[in-house]
Amino acid sequence: MSEKRFSDIDWKIHQVLSSDKVQRINTPVVQLCLRTTSQTDNEHEKTQVLELDKSELETVIASLEEAKEALARLNDTNSKK
């Protein structure tokens, strides 16, 4: 199993005005480009692109905050050993 790490994060904000199904949307959308680097395969880089509306972005941020807190608890547990 290869160890992956974030190598870069890039973002943009778009204003979606319409689509082929809905004539008028007028919704802001954030586009996140997440790049990970794998320790194997000579530092192979992979890019994942996500387009999220406000509620989806809030969900992602909340999940990342939970992951950060879990890692902090894990580090605290390991440092006490």
C-alpha cells in the first residue's frame, strides 16, 4: 500500500448562471483541485477535481475539521506512550 500526501491545493469560484436542464441557476460553485503525491512510482502525482456548491463545501470543511481533530487526538495518544 502506498502512502499518499497532499502536495498542492488550488481553488476557484465560478458563478453558474444556467445549465442544459435549468434555464436560470445563478449559483456560486467552488472548484477544488487536490493533488496527492505517492511515495511509490517515483513520486507519482494524481489530481482530483471537485466542484461543490455552498452546502457541499460546508460538508467537506466539516469532515476535514473532524479528521484534523482525530489526528490531533491520535498524536496526543502516541506522544503519551
